Amino acid sequence: MTFTHPFMANSVSTIKQEMLDAIGARTVEELFEQIPADHRLAKPIELPPSLRSEAELRRHLLGLLKKNQDCESNLSFLGGGCWQHHVPAICDEIAGRSEFLTPVWGTPSSDHGRNQAWFEFTSQLGELIEMEIVSLPVYSWGCAAGHAIRMASRLNGRREVLVPRIIDPERLSVIRNYCEPEAMPSHIKVVEIGFDAATGLLDLTHLAARLSSATAAVYIEVPNYLGVIESQGAAIADLAHKAGAEFIVGVDPLSLGVLAPPASFGADIVVGTTQPLGVHMNCGGGTGGFIASRDEERYAREYPALLVSIAETTVPGEHAFGLSLLHQSSYGMREEGKDWTGNSVYLWAIANAVYMSLMGPQGFRELGELILQRAHYAARTIAAVPGAEVIFPNGVFKEFVVRFSGRSVGEVNAALRARGIFGGHDLSPILPELGQAALYAVTEIHTKGDIDRLAKALAEILR
């Protein structure tokens, strides 16, 4: 007997036949005739038996989830774009309130409160990075960088961007998608700039040689993907500006408690992640990325993301909040907008605003100092382990590179997992010139005991 799933009414044979009759097809097979035979399965897919009740489905899913190993039950030193930071309970509490969690656009009255909360996010982040215009978050850091590069190209009409060789491969992949394939009319050529093997800093000689009248923008990150603090920002800005290019800087906002903001060394557009600002790690879904610039009309007119403004009303002492330049976004002009910003992560703006208001300037400074101290302690401790070498030990924030001799990163990480530890992100397929190297992340959640436990485990594995 054919089983009809209660949640899939279209699986009933009579309903299938009604749909076929409506479109003038005799069989379902006719719908797929245009697909070549060698592209189609010749036999049914071997699927497990169907689940006939919610109780069975729940048990099945719980069984699958129990196979997961997460960063709460294991000690984790993974980073590389998404980090385990402390999320204050109040961030979840406020972001989970129905006023913020359930509405999308809501009503004019609810929009006012939502817009005020969004304005708090943009104003606090603007103060942190010292930029006047800050967009609502886009899907990710990579999306923010891609949008910024396209903004720069629209500003100067050029079709090339210079990016560092040291960059998160996932972020680079997103940037390449935004820059479009070579055959597309809006293609932007992506050129990778090398790095100094001794310091991990950008190779300025290579940069100067590749800059030209075709360069729309130079993009760098501070700290870079390997955690190295790029100390040549002002020199890079000068080279970019002399070539008539925009200077775009990607940044981890938590570093700005101890590092100078990109605007201070010449950045025109600043992008970055909002995930460290009160957002949990998650498997899938946007972690949030921001775009920011100076308050100049030439930049404001190129934003594809939503902007929130404050203004006085006709009532003395009263203020209102609203979306600015909405018409130039995909919300206002659809496919004619500046860019399509994709999935919404605006709820994270609420969590981010709560986090930043809790921290304040002094909190960011203390947190930045704490992460610096613990990361450098970890680098020194691991470097003392025979068979482990920290490649760029000086001038790192939160992350650093460890190279192993005699063992592959895969072998080391497997041995660490057996001890309840997630080791560093394997860099050997990404930057093979570094050898068997891994990227380790240390944040405020890691104690001295955690770091010592890692070092002891590595000593046992590498001996």
C-alpha cells in the first residue's frame, strides 16, 4: 500500500493526477524528458524508511544531534572567521523579546521603536570605528566586503581590486562572487597581494607594483586572517590614494578597544563582522557584517544596505527615526537597486546594540587587553613545546599560527579531539607555503588553565 504523508498532501495519487491533467501532461515522466538520460538516476534512491509520526521524528533527530561535538562540551581553540566569545545573558533576553523577534516590518508605531533600536546599533558602532555612516548588518563580513568593493567600483568606474593573499578563503570566495565572473559586464578583477614571510605583513613592494589606473580599491584586514596586526595601514592608504583607489579596511570590532580605528590611518570604507558583539556561533545562518564610511554624499549614495537616521519632528523636543535613502536599496528599487543585500540579519543588530551598551568604551578596552594578554601567553606557552613553532609571534590579536614538525595538522587535531579539545584550523590546504600549520584562537573565555591544558596535550602528542 502506498503511504501518503500527512504533511505532504500532494503525494496523494489522485491529487497528482489532477495536477498533471491541469498542465496537460500524461505522466510525471513527461516533465523530465528534457533532462538527458545520463543525468538521471536509473534506480530509486536508497532512503531510510519514512517516519510516520512526530514522536518517531523527534527521536530520530535527537539521535542525530547527539552525534555532534560542540564547543560547550569541548575546549575549543577554533577561529578563522567565527569565534567563541562570551555572550551576556541579557543579549539573548532582549533579542528574544517578541517586539524584536517576531516583526519584520510591523506597523508605523512598532517601526518607530525598532528604528530607534537600530539607530542605537549604528551610532554605537560608528563611535567605536570612528565613522559617521554605518549600515544595518548584512549577512556576513564577506558580504560587507563584497558590497564595499562594488561601492568603490561605482565611485571611480574602475574594475580591479587588490586583496591580501592572507585572507579567509570563505570570505575571498564571497568577494569573488560579488565581483562576478569574468564574462559578466560588471566583472571586477580580484588580484591577490603577497605577504612578508618573516612578519606576516602585506608586501608593500608587491602592492605598489600592482597598483594602477585600473585599481578601484585596495582591501586589507586589521588584524589579518592569521591574527597579525597590520601595522602598515597608513603606508597602504597612501599608496592606494596616490593611485586614485579607495582604501577599504576589514576589522574585528573587539580589537578596537586596544587598536586605532581604521579611519585614523586613512580608511575610506570600513567593513567587518558583528559576530563577536553578542552573537553566538551557529551552524549556518548569517553572523552579521557591517559597512561604514565618512558622512559624505558620494559614499551615502552608493550604500546598498539599510541606513537609519534621526530627525526632529514638528513637536518641539521630539525626535523620530526612519530609514534613509531606502529607494536606492533592493527594498526600494528591487533589481534596480545598488545591490541585493540578501537575507536579513537585523535581529543581530539588537543583540549587538545591547552588547555594546553593556561594554562601553572602558569595557572594550579591558576586553581587548585581556584577549591580547591571553593570546600572547598562549603563543609563548605553545612555542615552548618541542615540535611546535609559533610562526608570527609578535603583534598578534586573538589568533596566531602554530607550525608542527613531524606530525600533520590532521594527526594533531585528531589526537586533540580524543582529549576533548578542538585544535586550530588547518591552514595547510590554504597556505601550503606555511607547512603543517594551524590557526589557533584565544579569547576572553579561555583561562590560563585551558591554555596550559592545551600545551600539555600538545607536548604529549608531539613527543
